[in-house]
Amino acid sequence: MDVRAYTSLFYMLLTLATGIVYFTFVVTGVALSAGFAVLVIGIPFFLAFIGIARVIALGEGRLLEATTGERMPRRPVHPGPPASWLTRIANMLKDVRTWTTLLYLLVMLPLGILYFTITVTGLALGLRLALAPLFLLGGQFGWFPPEFSGGVINVDGSPESIIGALFCAAVGVVILTLLLHAVRWLARSHARLAKALLVEPGV
């Protein structure tokens, strides 16, 4: 199995935490920017908020490139010569990437919940079945209580139990293999989505 499958698995597990952080950051930043709009600190706060959002997006791109292999730009496009605050605000408001970056950070929460749920469910089910022979031996030697088998197999050591445990192990290995393929495909697809929302066309 390609190492990218395992790094993609790591990314899928991480998305719930990053999704919560990104979503909280955007919601808080937008709310405070709107609240400070009538104050002197409103403009510098908004500039700082968008700047931090772009730095977060750049870090997300680096993480995706490391885990999926999808090429992302190394740095943001240089904004050009210094301009007044009002000009910079106008340019940010007109820049489509400003809004697509915020959109990406927002949708990371529902996507992170979905990715995390799929990954944890697949891991729990696959590992539980793949380790069925270990639970059978553990029941025989008293390492685990009989009910620890979870009803998947009996622990009486009969031929039927042994065959059942080996069958469960085979099914578990298949589930884990399919999960690795699935998370790699999901991570690559997500990387393409991120590239579309976070990267300027032509970069």
C-alpha cells in the first residue's frame, strides 16, 4: 500500500480538529469585523483577519501537499507596492480568493465531521474484525472476558469458533484495505477542492 494512503488517513483524522478551529476563526473574525466596522480599529482588524486567514490557508495547502502529494503554491502572490488602507480593503473585497478562502475554512467543519466519522468507523470495524483471532486466544487463556468478543465470535475454541475468527479477520483486512483506498481518494479529491478555492487561477 502506498505511503500516501497512510498520510491521507492521518489527514482525515485531523480534519475534525482543523475544521473546528477554522470555522470558529472565521465566524469570530467576521462577527468582530462587522462589530468594529464603525470604529477606528475596524479597518486594521479586518486587514489582519483576512491576512491571518490567508496564512492559515497557506498552511492548509502545505499540509495537503505533504499528505496527498497534490502540488500547491509555495507562497501567496505578492500584493505589489504598498497602498493605502482603503485601497487594500477595496482590493480584498474585490478579490474572489478572499471569499473562497473564507468559504473553504467554513466548509471544513462539516467536511471534517464527515471525514472523521468515515475514518473512525472504518478503523473501528476493520480492526475489531481483523483482531478476532486475538480475542479468541484471549478468551481461551483468560486474557479477556467472554463478552469482550462482542458477539462476533465464540471463545470456546471449537472448530466453528476458529473458522469464524479467521473469517472475521479476513473481512477486517478487506475493510481496512478498502478504507485506505477510500481515504486516499477522499484526500486527493479534497486537495483538488482546496486548490480550486485557495489558489489564484494561473498560480
